[in-house]
Amino acid sequence: MNYDYPELHYIIYPKVVEALDKYFEKTRTIEDISGEEIEIAVHAVYKKMVQEHPEIHGDPSERRYRAKEKNKLKSFYGRGKVVKDLISILIITELFRRKQNITV
């Protein structure tokens, strides 16, 4: 069977690999990397995504929704949040993949 990833994966994944190569040495394992360092990499990838695709960050309908829900205790998950979560997942997955390649 052939499972294709969503188009967004093919846009984000090369940026994730580039960020990991830039911020982390190839020999560092996931245990050696702090959450703050991962957040820095996520922010760097997200910033590149917004530069190439500004609609990710600037969705006017999301802003109106946020304003309506401001006084309620409801979590908001807009495009930016979803993209950042996907970037985080891809970074962690790539770090685990690299760990397997180092130990094999």
C-alpha cells in the first residue's frame, strides 16, 4: 500500500531537517536536548513557514473567533497552533530517527 503524507508535511519536513542540522550536532541524542532547545527549533521552522506562507499566521476569521471567546475558558487551536504542533511532532520524530541511525 502507498500512504501519502499531507502536502503540508512535504513543506515542513525539509525545514525541520535543516533546523536540526543547524541547531543540533548529529551526535546529540534526544536525551541531551532540552525542551527549550526544541522550542527554539520549532519557532525557527514556524518563522520560515510564515515567511513563505503568511496565511498560516494571519487568518482574520481566527482573530474574530478569538475576540468572541476571550472571556471564556476555552482553548483556541488555530492554524498557527496546529502547524506548531505538527512541527514539534516532526522534530521529535526526526530526533528519534537519528538516534536509531546512530545506535545501529
